Amino acid sequence: MKEYIDRIAKLASYNDQNLLSGFGNEVDEVLSTAVDAAADTGIRRVKLSSVDSGTYTFIDNGSDGEITLGNGTITQTVSLGSILDGDKVADATTVVVNFDTLGVEMILAGNDVKGSLGSYQDGDLDGTTLIVNDGTGGTFQLGSDAVAADRLEYDIKGMTIGAPVLNLDGSR
């Protein structure tokens, strides 16, 4: 039963926003060494969906074409071998890396991609971190105009079995 509750909490979404797990969680761009202003990792953007707050660390051994991301409980490895140009993202292009088990999607850039901090080469992310902070909710666009009157701001607490609202981790 607990697995089904977690599954529902992680899958319930509206307009590409997960509603019952990690709603409004954000990457701390100052403390995250993978995306801070001094980083030269080629990360152009990070998108979160149903991501638990905490510290996520990259394992990125050079020349193997793989990136691993984990938070100490769950890890996922993504193979980039077939989409890299040798050991880097091709110049003037981007690559989407989807850690779907964790709910983290990032775009890596090659040289000469506008708005990117550097370019990605295999091994650049090794030991860097993504810090995900608890969100304060999110915004739903309800009307057709992009004005405040057509948006609903709402805070929905996490509804996974380990979240404080349900707190079912210790139950059988």
C-alpha cells in the first residue's frame, strides 16, 4: 500500500508540475557547485519534477561517457556515449540528460551556446553538487492572459509516505 501511495504522489501532475511531491522545490544556484556562477560545467538549465530536497552529487569519470547522480539513497547512471561528439557536447548544440528516476532533467551545452556557463566535456561534473531546497509552492496559470489575476499561487505539502504530512515510514 505504501508503494502505491508514493507512486501516486510522484505521478500526480498538472501542467508539467508535480503536485504531491516536491511541489515548488528549487535548485539553489548559489550553493550548488554544478551550477553556481563560477561553474564551467556546461549546464544550461536544470528542471525538477517530484524531486526530494537534499544534496545530489555527480560521479562523472572522464572518458567513460556516463554521468551518475545520487542523493545518498537513490542513484541513477545515464549513458551519453552515443550523443557526445567524442568526449564532449558538440559545438553550438545542447544535449538533454534525463535522470527520470530522480526527477532531474538537465541541458548540457557545447561551445558557443548562448546563455551557457562553459561547455560540457566528459568528467566536468565529477564531485559537483546540486542542492535542492524545499519549495514554498508554485503557480498555476488559470486564465488566458499572463497577468497575476489569471494565476493561482498555492503551497501543497509533500504527500509521500516519508513526508511529514503522512509520516507513514514507520508503519507496517
